[in-house]
Amino acid sequence: MKTKRLLALVASAALMLSVFTACNGGEGGSEGGEGGKEPITLVHAYWDNPESSVDLMTQLYGKGRKDFNDTIGKENNLTMEWLHINSNDYGTKITAMGVANQMPDTLHQQPGAKTKEMGEQGFIKDMKPFLDADKEWADTFLEGMADQVTFDGKQYAIPIQFAVSAVFYNTELFDQAGVKAADIKTWDNFLAACQKLKDAGITPLCLPGEANSGWAISLFTGQLVQRIGGEEIFAPIRNLEKDSTFMQDAFLKAGEMTMDLVKKGYVQDTYIGDSVDQNYATFKQGLCAMQCQGSWAIGNYNGDDSTIKGKVSVFPFPEVTGGKGDSSKWMGKTDNVTISKNCKDVDRALLWIKYLSGETFQRWTVEEAGKFPTTNVEYDASKCATEVQAVTEISGSSTGVYPYIDECLGNTFGKEWNNCLSAFFTGAKTVEAAFQDLQAYNESMKAKGGSEKAAE
């Protein structure tokens, strides 16, 4: 079965992304050359460890690396090794490695401004010349998939998975409380469902409060910002325009609405100390009814340690009555791979990149790990997790996607955004104080002449 309906949504990402960063035309120079056949080991960096992770996608990377090393790698005297960098530190450490000229040969690359910064600093290669040189490979990708990694005519990474964020829910717990997901259209509907779940003795929602988990809070609060103010609210901020500010209703109200969930007892009691992994565990053990996550979580929900296999479905993030945001749009992104400036053998590194975006691995991605492929690969829907079909069906009426906020702001600014959310969610600061501090950072960025590099 060839499924393109959900994946085609990302074709609108170019329009959404242009809200935050301009993409202009241009040409990139060709890289690489004749690669030798002497035995070589190349290192690939990622934010999880295939040897210990329970996430199905991460485990699939381990399977893929072994398969590659045993086949294509063996034929070309190439061995791929894995470098695990903790997800909380990934962007910072990769950037530091770039500055020190010690980058891994290939790496996973987050999209948006994070890609733009890495590309403009010369830390990662323009992949467009390699695609231009292999039209058959280039033609396998679905339309629009490279929009979030293409800037000024240069494509700095190859998209290998696509994800959207929504509210995943435990169908069994919803049934116990008499809650119907189809009835949750607005924020008031969502609050009513939370109260009904709480009255039934069920924890409605899990959110993480551990330090460095702001990116996961952003999957919730960030969508509230979009629903209230529209995705265009970030354009002046990202562009460091003179009057840009976080001290406006969409941000402050979104923060207060998030904290209202805590005040009403709709979030797990241990939220302040809980990590993202603990949130996954809570949801997978059937101890809360909802989790707002990206579709990358599907692999986690179907791991060997999960008690909720076959009991998870999804609904779009609710609209906010009177808000400016288009509620038919989903927060979406690609996971991408690329080649670094320090790669020891570009030609053989390309073999690994093409493997990850090739037919076999792309089919495994959706059938075994529950992620969405970025190519027009044929796959068997009957082998996929039930959540894959649920996301595909319910997203059919979507009109497009908008980027993840920390990624559209960039490595440094994005981290400040995440830290702001963590600060008020854990009670370290009030919502207003947290956004005041973030605005002070915004002002400091403007004072440095609009260059994020000055803040690195």
C-alpha cells in the first residue's frame, strides 16, 4: 500500500517555515571526490542509544547499522559506528564539536533554524549537489520533504522521517470515564474531558517537569500559542525585529492555560521531577489517559515494555475559541541526516545516507517503528502499529503543518524558549516572570546586531 496523504502535508512546510526564516534561490558547489577502498570507520551521531533504548525507532537504527555494515559496508570496506549524545545536550555539543573541528562523519540533524545555523557556519555540507548527481535517488522523496532543511538554495540535510504532534490517548481509560475523543474539538471540550477523567479516578494528562524537558512542554504550550495567536506570531521574534516581544497575550495566556492544568489536578502528581522517559513510562503503563507528543512516540508506545499496545489512538490538538490560529494545521517536522565538514570519506558516507533513505530502511521505518517515511516507498499497512493508521486517517482534513518552536528559533534561542517553559512549569518562576526573562534575552539578541552566532 502506498500511503501519501499524511506525508503530503509537509509540502506546505515551505510556506510555514518562511514565517520564521527566508528561503531564497542559489546554487551550491559540489563536494567529495574519488573515495579510497582502504578499510575505514565512520562515526554517526544521534540523540539515543540503540543498545539500551526501548524506543522502536532507535532499535531500528541499531538493526539498520548492523545490516548496512554486513552488506553495503562490507562491500566497500566501511564500518559505521554509533555516537550517542544525550538529547538534552545534542545541539549544544554538536555545535561545540563543529567549532573544534571534531564533528562526527555523519549525524542526525534537527530541522529549521538549527539546520540553517549549522549550514551557514559550514559545519554540515550542502547535500543538493549529491542529489543533483543522482536524479533517481532525488526522485524518491515526497514533495516538500526537504523544505525545513533548505535555505538559500542549499539543502543541508536529507529527510528520513516525518512526524506530527497531536494528543495521544488511552482508548480503554477514555471508555472507563465515558469520554469520547471525537467530542474534543475546543479547549473547553478538552478541560471538560480532563475533569471527567479526574472524576473517574484517572489522571488525565502527563507532562514532564524535570530540568531540560522544556521541549516536551513546548509540544503542548507551543500548540496553545499557535491556536491563540497563529503561527505568524513568531516571524518578528525570529527575525529580531525591533518591536518583537514575548510579552503579549498569546504567550502569556498559553502559559497560564498550561499552569491551569496543574492547578486543577489534571497533571500527574509527580510532574515536577518527572523526565520525558518517565512520562512515556507512565503513559505506557496505563497510569494516565493522555500524552501530547510527536508521532515518533508511536514506536515507544509499542515497545516490549508497553501495556497499552492496541489501546492508543489520537486526536488533533484542540482549537481555542476566538484564537487566530488555524486549528486544521498540525505541528510537524522531519528527522534528517547529513554529512559533516569533518567527514573522512564523503563518497562512502553517502552510501550510509542513501541506505537510511532507501527502500528497505524506509519500509522498516513505518512497518516496524511506526514512523512515517519521507519517500514514496511501498509498505504493508497491515504490519503497521494501529496509531499509524489513526494519525493518517485523522490528519486527512489538515491544511498544513507549522514548525516546532525551538527548532524554528535555532539552537541557542530555542534552548532559551524551552528553559522559559520549564521555569514556569516547575514553579521556579511565574509565567510572566519567565517570559520577561525570555524577552530580555530577545532584547540582548537584537542589541548584538541580530546575529545568533553572537550568542553562541
